[in-house]
Amino acid sequence: MYIRILFLTIILLMNKSYATEVGNAKIINLCNFPIFVWSTANETNTTTNFLPANNGFYTENYRFNPNGGGISLKIATVPVDTVITQFEYTYTANNPNVYYDISNINGYPFQQWGFKLIPSISSCPSVFCAPGPQPCTDVYNLPDDIATKSCDLSTDLSFSLCS
């Protein structure tokens, strides 16, 4: 009986889904003005999340994009998603990693205030963009840039604006 239970336990552990270990994408508004966030996949999301000034907060568990692509958290300083910074992530059920990046391809609304993305696991790559007119080399500024990072799927990614 003991061997049967041990065998079943081993089988269950080997087939364990990564879905129970997914982390969170977090956005923290440290700016002295409100910001606006849209979480989109392959469909336009018309729900605008309002983050008040000085510690407004948004979080979501990592989720799948139904068409196999990633999720984009579009972030703006006004309630229109035309000039945005994007916090993007993707994962699949059969991979123990989350892949993430920051994109300023559709504008750079936080250029004068800067931002940082800090993973909850210190060995994972962070992103830091200092305030100022210089382009940030840690992010996508052009489609051909290389700025994607990866970490264990259980990692929380905290993106602080005006940090």
C-alpha cells in the first residue's frame, strides 16, 4: 500500500501544472499624477484601470493570451491609449518561465520621470530607465531592439513608475 501511494505521489508531482505557481504582474504609480492602465491580449480591452497618484496599484496573475501571444499592460499619463509605455509578458503551460519586456515603441510618456521593473527573485534581470532625454537601453525603443528577459514563472514582476 505504501509503495502504491508513493508511486502515485511521484506521478502527480511529475505531471504538476505550472499554473499553480504563476506569479503576478504589478504596476505601482509613484508619480504625483494619476496613470491609466489597459490589460490587453489579442482583443482590445476597453476597461481602463485608474491608478491614483502616489502609490496607486494594479496587479494581475499572469494569464494566457488566447491566440498564443503575450499580454500587454498599456500604461499612459492620460485616459487614452495612444502614447503608451507597455509592460509585456508571456508564458505557456509547458514552460516554467515567464518572458517579459518594457516597450516604448508607442511613445515614452514617462521619459522625464523614469521607471524600474524589479523581479521578486533577485537573480532575475531588472529594468531601469533613468529620467531624462536619453533613450533607455533596457527596453524596446524600436521593433528590432533586443530587450526580452525571462525568469521563473513564480516570480512577481513589479513595475514602478516615477521611481
